[in-house]
Amino acid sequence: MMMIIEFTFLILTLTKMIGLVLVINAILGIIGIEYTFIKCASILNVDEKRDSQNEAFRRLDLAYWRRIYLYPGAMTLMLPRIILGISSIFTIFIGVM
């Protein structure tokens, strides 16, 4: 009986930890997107004077740069992909040496 109670407690603890990790991942993803939008503010603003002088360099994709489109990917996939990419680069670097 005691073994079942300990196992149930372990499962509940793991579930809470996984939930906490997912919430932290979502919060850090949103912070990352907001930081990126702040840093790219000059690029994301439409400046007709600038765009009329350099027609070939006009940003045609500004309609797609909306926070609402980027939040789902940031909350679920951004940080694991960054961690996986950095660890892959590190592994390749170690393998080359």
C-alpha cells in the first residue's frame, strides 16, 4: 500500500515539474519574441520615403510579422530548437577536434 502512495506522489511530482517547465518555456518564448520585436522596430516600420528611394528593397512581408502569428511557435518550439541547435553545433565542434 505504501508503495502505491509513493508511486502516485512521484507521478504527481513529475507532472507538476513538466507543467512548470512548459510554463517557463512559454514565458521565455514570449519574452524572446517581444525582445526581437523591440530590436527590429526600425525594420518593421513602413517608411514610404525610404521605400520609394529603394524600391527593390521594400519589405513586402510586413503583413505577416504579427505577434499573434508568432506566439504559438514561440511558446512551444522556439527554446527547444535553440537548445538543440546549440548542442548540435557544440557536438560537431567536439567531433571535429
